[in-house]
Amino acid sequence: MKRLLPAAPLLLATACSAPSLAVLPRGGTFEPDGEVALSGSAGGVGVSSSNSVEALGLVEDEGVPGLRADLAWGGLCLTLSYQQSAHGGEGTLEAEISDDTISLPAGTMVDSEFDMGLGEALLTWDFLPGETFELGLGLGAALFDLDVSVTDELSGETVDPEAETFLAPLVAVRAGARLGPFDVRALLGGIDFSLDDDDAALYDLDVFARLNLLGTPGAAHAALVVGYRLLDLEVDYDDDDSNDVEADLDFSGPYVGLSVGL
């Protein structure tokens, strides 16, 4: 019983606090950087060598839509988010790529597609709660899907591994500071994991500054948001046809949005 007494004020504050919901539709840019390797049974020696995003022709997506919702209740905060980006473009291979049917050698002019969707649910508890500063830890999950294909511009042959979807647990850290109508928020979720011989690492940092225009932060409000997102992604997986996909990529870019609180 004595061990529960120090936590009683925090539990009481949570129980007595009214929940608040902030919805943030947003749009921005997402630029890739890094390397991708595609290899299958049709390839020869060295097919596991990587091609840079420049060689594949992967480019910045300048119109990335996204949605984020934050539900706070006392010291608890649940964040739900989703965004979809596409990075297709033209390039020239630096290294051979292949799947189970064809192989494209280095020097091939290609038209590439790389589509990615990312959804997250993160729940944190503020162990340092406050009106001015807050810091919380928690857990969550990420659902992300990758679909990559590379087409020879001359022959039309396509290296096309099957799309893959990952579901991964996350560890989350949340921090925030408020000064008058301004506040700054940062949310980091990340994990390294292995599942059925597939390996992946995901670290997602979402930082934004918010200027309150109407109402009261933490209650009904409307606010202008300017933010920046950085995603570090490493995957190594085999599809159902034993094609191997390895990617070591960073995605980053700014976004703007309008936060509406209820």
C-alpha cells in the first residue's frame, strides 16, 4: 500500500482530467537517400551489390499527404499517424539487379518505382508532466509496406519483387515545451527486430512547432503547424519467390498543417 501512495496524485489527476483530441492534417515533402539491392535466382555474381537512390532514379516526393491525431488524457497521450509517399524516377544502374526471372546489368537505363506507406500508434505516459515542459516514455506499433520495381527503359523487362508489409513493435519517447501561444513537440519511435528471417530497423522522428491561433491549447483550438520528419529505415527480406531485397534508406523533409483541437 505504501508503494502506491506516491503514485496516487498522478493517478487522481489523470482520472479527473478531461480528455483532449488534436487532429493534424498535413502535407509536405519526403526525400530519399541511401542504397537498395535487389537480387534473385536469375542474377549472377555480384547481384547483391547496392545501387544508390540516384542510380535508381528515386526522387523526392513533393506532395506527401499525412494525418496525425493526438488523444491526451492526463499524463497519457496516444498518437495515431499515417502517410504514403512515392519516389519513382529514371536512372542508370551502378550494379546488377535481378529477381527470379530476369537480370539487369550495371549501366542499364531504368525507370524505377518505390512506394512506401507508414502507419503508427504510439502510447506514452508523462513521467515529467507539466504545463511548460513534459517528457514521456511508452510503447507502440508501426505498420509499413514497401513496393519496389525497376524497369529496363529499352526492353521493358521489369525486376519486380513482391510488395512486403511489416508489423513491428516500437519504443516511444515524447517531449514538449510550451510558451504562451507557441509550443514545440517531438515524438520518436524506433525498434530493431527480426521476424521469420526478415530483419528491419525503423526510427521515426517527428518534430513540429505550433502557433495557436484560436482557442486554448489542450482544448478546443486551431493552430498553424510547421514540422520536420526524419525516417531511418533498414530492411533485409525475401519475398515468396526467394528474391532478396535490402534497403538502407533515410527519408526526410518538412511539412505544414493545421491542428484542430476538440
